[in-house]
Amino acid sequence: MADLTEDLCLDASAVAAWDDEAEVLVVGSGMAGVCAALEARAAGASVLVAERSGGGASTTAAASGHFYLGGGTAVQRACGFEDSAEDMARHLTATSLAPDAEKIEAYCCGSVAHFDWLEAQGIPFERSYYPHKNVIQPGKDCLIWTGNEQVWPYRDQARPAPRGHKVAFDGEDGGAALALNLLAQRAEAQGVRTSLYSKVDALLREGQGAHSRIVGVRVRRFDETLHLRATRGVVLAAGGFGQNPEMVAQHVPVLGSSYIQGGPHDDGLGIRLGQAAGGAVQHMDQAFLTSPFYPPEDLLKGILVNRDGRRFVAEDSYHARSSIASVRQPEGKVYLIVDAEIFAYPRFAELTRQRLVDGFETVAEMEAGLGLPEGALQATLRDYNQHAAQGQDPQFHKYPKWLKPLSQGPYAAFDLSFGQAVYTGFTLGGLRVNAVGQVLDDNAQAVAGLYAAGACASNIAQDSNGYASGTCLGEASFFGRRAGRHAAQQALG
């Protein structure tokens, strides 16, 4: 494997003259970058953003528009939901792959104030609640359950509350782009400068060893090579690595068989820049992965079975949790089983190629038609139906709302197998950072002058099992602000 970090961190002493200078320099103008820039400017620092595109091509632009926030936001209170920072923290701790107590506490305790800040920047949120189980609400309704708060065992570990806050945008896509555009306008009005078509291809460092510090970047802009000085700090906010086939193959090969979401410049450059400066990485082998089989929400009353005819996950899980569980089944074989009473085509079936295998008059015929072991599916459904009739699911504790005996023939099966159905994903791993965004080395020591946030850093979103819609925008904006603020407060170099 080639060294992807070679020549990405250079000695600043070779720079004959600096072409521009700011106290805080931000690499990337997506959600994390623009929030870092706004907060650094609010702290009194001069800010320059280097954006490799002409704008609007960030990871954020591919998002739908949820912010995962809680603790008692104005929307939660207006919609009659009680929440606390403590309950939110307990939930995130329970669902995280490797919970970072300091980050979780900061995020949860600061969530209400962060929501207020987003609104103060002009981002609109309605005081409304969307009660249905959906990937994203179709209209402007704001509050929705976007994670596993009501799913066992998490509902027993923290008081559940809906925490997905959708930007008031009439449609399923566009809310994130709207929010980003409003924040960018705000940044420009506050005096943040942005250099477009400016690809940062190297960090510049002064000093050696423990006394070294990142002091700027080298930029390629059309046919120019520019050297930009940062006297207080450089914030990397350059996206994930989903568009880098070599990095995907090395770290998350499962994404190689998936449709990868993200911006066109999600090539891992921000991560590689941080590594070249001595930064460590975390959770590079983890990704968000989904092939949602709902809406319509009644399909949650069906069951998911593997090639052995056995259930393997609570079907009412957030779609990334049930999807990653599906991918991990033997041969990736998974079928959604429904009866006539709840039969419907999954909303995204055409996009995800979730094929209707066939209809079957009896469970035995369906079992044979799917090539499952004789008697296996019949036993699974017999046991499931017996308990569902009593409002129980002793195996996976599916929420009672989604329990019903599957006893009304004919029956149908949809093929959700990995490789048959289309799974969508994006990378989650990135640079190791602390709660204020400083890039850390293998010894957990800060790389002086260097910060990271958003998709090129590892924070709250760590894997599909614990993911909730809105986590990426929520943490990018929140920890982007913290990185910008901390950088702005450093002593002048």
C-alpha cells in the first residue's frame, strides 16, 4: 500500500514569502468548516477559509437536513417532550461503539444552547412534531424519532425522547444545503474571507519534534502555488474518504459494494493531512450503511430472517442498525416477511432494488420458495406469532406498537440481501481529536496548531449500530464551533 501521506506536511522554513495570512485558517467550507469559521470570528480572530471547489460541493450538501439535538430544546418543549442532558448522554453512551465521556457530556450539556445558536444564525426550525416512522419527514415538520431511543435495550437505559430536528424545508432533501447556505452568508457578513478553488495539498510546520507547530498550508489554485499562514491554528474540515477507492478498500471494503454518499471531494485528503502531521485515526473500519425497508411504517410489523430462517434483529430498529445487522448475516442473505394485512412495497424499493420474491399461500410454501431449511421459517413464525398475540417479543423485545401475529395469508417476501439490494453508505472514521477539536497523536498529545472537525474527524458518530439521523450535522456544527473557538484563543505565533 502506497504512503498516502507522503509530502503532505512540509517544513515552513522553505517558504520564501507568505501569500496571505489569517489568525485561523479553515480547510473546507462544509458544515464543520463554516461553523468553525463563524465561531473563530466571533472570538475576535481573523479567518480565512480555503475551499477546493466553487462552493456547495461539501459532504453537507449530500445530507437531508436533520440535526441530532436534545436536552430540552425549544422544539422538544413546544411539542410536549421532556428531555434532559443526562438522558441524552446516557443514551449516547449506551449506543456508542467506544463512548468518549468528555465529548458526550459536552455535546449533550451544550445541545440546547447549540440549537439556539443555529436559530440565531437564521436557520429555520418549526415547532412541530412528525409522529410517523420514516427515514425523513416529507414536509417542514421538525421533530422526529431518528435513532434507537425506543428500541430495546436502549429504551431501558435512558428515558426516550425524539431528538431529530429537521430544518424547515418543504421536501425530503435540501434542508442541509439551505442551512449551509445561510451559515455561509452569515460568515461572509461577519468578515470571514473565503478563497474558492483553493486545494490545500500540504500543511506547513515550524520546529521539530515536541516543539513543532502547524503554522499554515500550501494551496494549489488554478496554476498558482500559494502559501497561507495561520498564526493561531489550522482547522481541517475537508470531509470523509468515501471517494478514495484505495482508502475504502483498505479500511471499509464493505463500502466498495455500496452506493457511497458524500461530496465529490471526499477523498480523505483532510485525514491524510492530519496523519502527515502526526495525527492518529479512529474507527476507520466503521461506516454508516443502510437499505431502509420502511416506510410505510406497517412493514416494521414484519420480520427479518436470514438464510437459516431465523430472526436476528429487532425490526423496529433505526434503519442503519437493522441494515448493518443484515450485512453481517451469513452470505448477507436477508428476507423481509410480511402477511396480507400489512403487505406494501417499501417506499424506496425501486431505488434500493428490494425485490419482491413472490407471494405464497402458506408459510411452508414460502420456506421452500426461499430455499430455507425445512421447518425453520415455520418454527420462527409459529414462535413469533404466539408471543406477538400477547404483545410480547421475548427474543428481541420489539416495541409493542410494532407487534402483530403474521397469520393472514397469503404471505410475501422481499429480498433485502446484501449484493441484491442496494445499500447506501458513507465513512465514519477519521482523525482522533479531543473535545475541543485538537488533533491528537498516538500518545493522545495534541498536535500543536492543528484541529479537525466534521467528516474528517471521529467524534459522536462511530458506527451504524449506534447511529441516528442528524448526528453528522449535529456533531459537525457543534465540534466545528468548539475547534474554531479554541483555535482563536491560542497565543499569537
